[in-house]
Amino acid sequence: MSLRHAVLGLLTEGPASGYDLLKLFDASLSNVWPATQSQLYGELSKLADAGLITVSAEGPRGRKEYALNDEGLAELRRWILEVEPARPLRNDMLLRVFFLAQVDPEQARSYIRDQAAIGRKYQEHLEGIRERIGSDTDNLSTYGRLALEWGLRFTRTQQEWAEWAEEQIR
């Protein structure tokens, strides 16, 4: 249900079309909860059907602008404060690490180095987002920086772990 709540959250900033929301996703949420165009437009229809948003304006070529209503804001607030976040316990990469003894040590070290490289590449992506956010003070930028900082710290930890793990493999 997080896509639903991501859309509700973005609409707290004001009415927006599906296209506008997709651009906002790419600029602000893509590092924590990416969404495709078809997912987003499907969710907008579901939210409207559920009475959590309204169509506030219609334009040429069927363009609709959606607005958050009181029911949608109440649902967003309920989700933020009352619903425990899902914390995935499965990690495909670490499952593979657990069985690295089944390949020769150089292949195992190579796998670990690849994981470090993936972390570095993702960290570069996040640094690019940081530059685009800059020092804006709107809500999406302010709280987006908090989520972004988590991602940056997580990827640094991933890289440090990979360097340590590579040394552990004899």
C-alpha cells in the first residue's frame, strides 16, 4: 500500500496531474519508492474510486488534475502514525554470501567486490539527487534530505562491509 500513501503524500503539496506526479516521483521519491507511469495512473484511479482524492480540474486530451481531500489526508496521517513499516527480513545478496564457500575464493572475493561497486554506483546516484535538492526548504526537499541521508549512510556502510568481507575470504 505504500504507493497509495506516496501519492497521497505528494498531493499534500497541492493538486497535480499524473504527469506532474510522475515528475515529482522521479525528482524526490525515486531513491526510496520508484513508480512507473502505469503504476501511478492505476493508483490515481484507485484513490479516486476510494474517495481519497478528487479530480479538481480537467484539461485538453483528458488531462486530469487531482487534489487531496480530507479523507485522503486522514488516511495518510493514519498510515504515517499507526501502520508499522514493513521491514523485509530476506536479503538475496546476503543469502548468496552465506554460500560463497561453494565457489573458489577468488570468485567469492570478486562477488564481494561487485557488491561494493554496486554500492558505489548507487551512492553516486544519490549524490546527484543531493545536488538537485540543494538547500530548498519546501517539505519534499526538507524531509527528502532525511531519507536521502539514510540512503547515503547505508551505501557507505555497504561499501565498508564489502571491503572488510573481501579481506576475510582466504
